[in-house]
Amino acid sequence: MITPDQIRAARGLKDWSQSVLAKKSGLATPTIANIEAGKQEPGRSTLEKIVAAFEAEDIEFLASDGIRKRRSTIRTFHGRDECLEFYNFVYEFAHDVGGLICVKNGNNYHQEDWFPGFYQSDYAKNMMKICDRFDSRILIREGDNYFPAPYMTYRWAPESKYATIPFQVFGDYLAIFLFLDEPIIILIKNKESAELYRGKFLLQWDDATIPPGTKG
């Protein structure tokens, strides 16, 4: 499956010590040391734990005995319960990383339809508690006077620039929202895609209108 050289190289790419890898893989530090030194022939389950630890950090092992950092990962959330997991992920990102969070074409009514009481939920309350750690901006349809999330800054996008599919960008993540027979959120981790959508968002944000009575 993988070689000792690949394990050492992957640790180097992540700047992990053998003890860090041991902790993340659920193995003992001497086990990692012996595998890398060629003193122990690991079983499949042991190697799978090591691979899983690196894959969780977007490190891929190649068939040519090489490694690389995965350029993108995609996860799809289906239905109400899984989509709530996505929002928990957003909260953890806002708490741990912070920074700019961009939401385009957000339809707050869809949120309330699929997640009753969404803006009074623990998620919303927790986001309010840490609102000094992030800058959350949302572009909504011009004339929409529903501003339910006080931790967000709202601006109106004109009808001509109001697309039908909403998205959210934060860090290296791009999330696409589909409200069909069930809510679906496609979360893509790809730096280039996130930067492209964030750049387009900010251009429209600068040209957008501040709704009366909001902080804009």
C-alpha cells in the first residue's frame, strides 16, 4: 500500500513528528518509528490507519511511491440532518479560523422552510457569540427586507445580477446550495475555486446597495 519513505515524506509535508502521526492514527509512537526504520512489517489495518490520518489532511499517496497535497475535495450533504452538519462545520471554521464569509443569493425563506427556527437555533446563537472573529456578508435580492441574522451584513443585489443558485465562500471552501426535493449542499475545498467566487462576490458587493435601516 504505502512505503516507509512515503510515510516520512508525508510527515515532512505536514511537519508532523512521529508522535503527532501516532496520535492522529491511533497508533503507538514506537510502531511508527519501527515502520519507518523498516524494523516492522505493518499489517493492512495499521497502514489503513496511517493513510486515513493523512487523507484527513488532504495528503494523497501515489502509486509511484510519491505523495502530493490534494488540490480539491468534495463532500455532499443531503437532507436536513446532514445539512445541519455543514452549518456546524461553518461555525467551527468561524470559531477557529475566522475571516471573511461570503454568501451570494441567500434566500432566508428557504432556510426557514427547511430548518424551522434556523435563525433562533443554537447555531445562530453561537455565531452571535463569536461574531467578532469573522466578517459575514450576504447579498440578497433587491427589495428583500428580511434580515434575520444580526451577525451578517446585508446588501441588495439588483435583479439582473441575482442568480438562481446560492453559494457560500469561506477560506478555501466553496459551498453550492440546491433546494430541490430536499436541501443539498455541495462543499468543495479548492483554493482556486474559492478565490474565483470570492473575487466575483467582492466586485458585486462594492456595487451593491445598502438596505435602509441596516449597517450595510
